[in-house]
Amino acid sequence: MAEAKILLIDDDPDFVEATRTVLESVPYEVVVACDGDEGLEKAQEERPDLILLDIIMPTKDGFYVCEKLKSDPELWDIPIIMLTSLSQHISDTAYSLQDGMMQEADDFIDKPVRPNELLARVARLLKQ
């Protein structure tokens, strides 16, 4: 069976590198996009099995990207885990987890992400 393909959409190069290392240890195939626009393009091209999506990014934020993916008939069924450091900054932003749940994300993980928790949640969503 081919390994699952995961699209990681995040603008923080250190986080991307660390997360890629964790995911590739399984092994999953990891495709990376650095912002929301590129993420939407790569989702179309690559048809990943799961998407890890940062919320706070340049160009298009994660909520926008999630909404676009979930309203696309070809992509809506790809599970999305939103990555957020928002819980630490929730009072400084207009965002809330309710916004995220309304966006139909399949799961949320707070940054910094613990590798074993990330792998457990990814595995659970890929099995569904």
C-alpha cells in the first residue's frame, strides 16, 4: 500500500522542517506549501490524503483556505487538521475556535505540536 500523502501548509520554515521530519519517520509522503494560495494550488495538483493547515499566514489565512477546500466538490472530503498557536493569542485576535469549527476543519492541534500527538491524530483521520 502506498504511503499516505500529507500536504503541510505553513509559513514557518522551522516548524515545516521539524514537522516534515516527524511525518516522514512514519513514513508519510510530505508536500509543503508556504502560504494559503500555494496551499490551494498544491491541494488541487497533489490530491493529498490529509492536510495540515496553519491558521495565521500571509496572503490567505487558514480559515479562508479551509473554507475553499471544504466547498470544492473534488477536495471537500480530504481531512484537515488546523494548526494553531491561537490559544495563546486568542484574546489578541478576532479568531476563535468557534470560527474554526464552523469552517468544518476535522481537528485542531495547538502549536507547539508534540510529535506523538500529531502522529496519533493524523493516523486517526487517515483511517476514517
